[in-house]
Amino acid sequence: MEAKQTIQSVFQHHVQAFSENNIGELMNDYSEESEVWTPQGKLTGLEAIRSFYTEIFKLCPAGNTQLELKQVITNDDKVYIIWSSDSPLATIPTGTDTFEIKRNKILLQTVAAHIIMK
């Protein structure tokens, strides 16, 4: 098990990079072995994850999106969040992610969100 501080710092870096739509910094949190599981299926590797976030950033543009972390639970190398967001393009009243963080990288992330287009 990695130190809780390391897990928290990777998670905080991820949230900041996401909020800023900084794809370069965001991708520093993943490795070629990383997986993101979505309701549409499993994404593996940097190229697939980069494409996923490029599309998400279109719905949640930096500076025009309100993101609220409603709950954050950490346990060992895992982080679970419930969140909501609102942007000019979409309202997401409820979203949830789970992260497994090892060796300073997000190795597994699950994500689900109720997206209402405007």
C-alpha cells in the first residue's frame, strides 16, 4: 500500500488538471497499462484515455464549468467520488468515479454520469 499522501496528491493533481482541461497534465496521471471503464466499455492505454477526455472537455470547458465534489472516500489505494457539474453544454446532476492509484498512476478508473445536454 502506498502512503495516503501520495494517493491524495495524485487524485488532487487529477482534479486540478481536469478542471483546467489540461490534457497534458491529466495524462501524466495514467500509464499505458491504465484502464478507464465507462458504461460504453473499457478503454485501455494512453491514446484511448486521451481521446475520452478530449471529448469530455468539450462538454465541460475550463472556465465555464462548475464542478462540485459531493463526496470523497479514500481507502488504501482507492478513491471514490460523487460529483455534479454544470456547463453551457450539459448538466450532470450526478456522476461517480472510482480510482485505483498505484506507483503514482491511476491504474483503474470507473466512471458513470447522468448527462443532460442543453
